[in-house]
Amino acid sequence: MHGDRPALDSPCAEAITEALALRDRLDAKITEAVGAFDAAELWDLDSATSMTAWLRLHGAMTKREAARVTGRAKKLRSLSITARAWQAGELSGGQVDAMVAVLKPEMLEPFAEQEPELVPSLVGLSVNDTSRAMGHWAAHAAALADEPEPAESKRGLHLSQMLDGTWVLDGTLDAEAGEVVSTALRLGESSDSDAEPSRTPAQRRVDTLADICRFYLDHQHHRPAGRHRPHVNVVVDYEDLAGGGGGRVVDGAVLSGAALQALTCDSALHRLVMSGRSTVLDYGTSTRTIPATLWNALVLRDEHCRFPGCDRQSSWCEGHHVVHIADDGPTCLENLVLVCSRHHHRLHQPGWHAKLRPDATLEVTDPDGRHWCTDPPRAGPLLV
Ligand SMILES: [Zn+2]
Ligand SMILES: [Zn+2]
């Protein structure tokens, strides 16, 4: 079966490295073609609005991948020696990506001028070493340019959704914004409670950022005695809602059963009955699951998150129906507890149970059967 060249369908190291090298050379060719296609704006002939849009449609790429390919091709148009070295297999795609990542638009020209000396010195380096060498060159070039890059031009924040539904956030903040964000993330952090697995600092920052954003959404309008709940349009099959199944956000992102139950536990419900995808049969007015007066009574009783060990203030909290509305749980003080958003989602996860005793003591049981009880902060004097 095997001749001199290893067959590509055999799972040996040589076959894989050979296939990768071939793909790399092909990527170099594609990048050159994309660069030329984009420069001539030929995507316009296919009624696309940009090279990125064209690649998404005709190259079946994700938005992020199409933007990456377009950006790389754009930069390589002015780096002919780099492009040729990649096509010849002297530089790898990983090295080219490392170079492009360092080369900000204003650095392209100085780099192109020095390409004849710089590119040969990068041949044979690992991707990491290429990245490091480029970093040194960029620092040197910036020092020579004598003009510090204005912080203004570095500012940028990117948020994009991945195919699996998660989001990637990255960005560069100027000094003042960075100070504000870092202080908010530090002060807004909630501590771990005994009832939950402890979180890494990075996981804690995710929870804090989501809390801060929710806090903004909850308080963006000053309404007397009311809360403005986050406005998220969720499409759900009626039977799924009653049966604990999931739903989806209108733009298609899928919501788990637990996330959907937590959202509908304290929200403004807006009925929209559809037949098929286009015919609206009935459009109802929105109904708040927890009316403002009841919310105030709940805040007065619970004051902060009632999850064991958590003391998140009421303004960060949501009302949780201990018996969910889909299971005919009533919307009354005897069936509601105040919980912060993170613990609200926790309580809706499979295996977690909460029970509210008549004296407002909350019993929480985790999936391993462990048990915690919390009393309302000032039970007694305030409620008599
Ligand atoms: Zn709930
Ligand atoms: Zn909490």
C-alpha cells in the first residue's frame, strides 16, 4: 500500500505533516488571491458588501474566520517578500499569522522597507520565536519612529459569538477606561459560597462582568417603584416551557432549560402566538411576573441574596419562584425568594432544590443531597 510517499489517509506522523505543509502552501495561494480579489473589489459583482461578507457566503466561513482571512490578505498585499516566502514553504502560516498580528497598519511600511533583511532571519523559527522576534522589531521600530502611538488609536473592544454559543471578548482599553473597568470588576465581585464549587479568578470575572451589565439593564430607566428587567426576546414552544425544555433567543442562540426557567421566573412576559413562522395569531400585552408592590415586599423581607453564604444587595437580585410558574407555583411572598442572578441560575440547574418554609427560612439542597438553611436577615421585628 505504501510507496515512497506516505498515503494521506494513513494515520502516521509523516502523512499528517505532509498534508499540513500542502495545506499551508494552499493557504498562501488563497490569501494572495483573496488580497487581489479584495483590492479590485470584485466581491461587489456578487452583490456582497465586503470581502468578509463574500467569504462568509461563498467560502462558508464564520464571521470571525472571514475577518481574519481578509485582514491577513490585506496586510500581505504590501508585504510581497513575506507572501512569496510563505508560498515557497519557507515561512509557515503560523509564522505569517504571528507577523501579521504584530504589524499594526502604520508599521507595514517600515517593515516592507526592511523585508529583504528581516524575512530571511525569520525562516526556520518556531511560531513563538517568530512572535518574539517581531515583538522586538516592533518595539525598536516604534522607538525609532519617535512618535508614540496615540492611546486613542489602540482602543477597541471585540465581542463575537462562537459556533458553540459561547462568546469571545477581547479588547484594549485606554488608561482611564481600564481603571474604571478594573475597579468595577474588583468591587463588583461576589464571594464563593460553601454550597458551590469554588471558581477560578477568571471565572469570577466573567460572573462579575455579567452582573455589572445586568445591573445596568435593570436600572437603565428611572421608574418609580419599578424595575426595568433586561429585555431579551426568547422564543419558546409552549409545551417546552411547561415541561422544563429549552428555548432560543430570537437571533437563534439556544437557551438551556435551566436558563429559560431562570429568565421566565422573573421577567416581563409578552405573549405572541404564531402559526408557522410568519402568521401572528395573537399579540398580548406584557405582564410582569412579579408586580412592583410584591417586589418591594420581597426586598423588605430578604434584603439580599438568600443563597447560603451570599449577601449580594437586593438591587443586584431577582425574584425566584420556589415552585416555578410553569408548575403552577403562585406569585406570592410565600413562594418567592430574593437571589442574585448567578445563584438564580444555580437554583434552576438540575439536581438543585429550594424549599421555603412558612417562617421564610430557605432550605437549599445540592445535587449531592447536601443541605443548607438561611433565615431572612431580620425575621421577626420587621415582619410582625
Ligand atoms: Zn427562578
Ligand atoms: Zn447570590
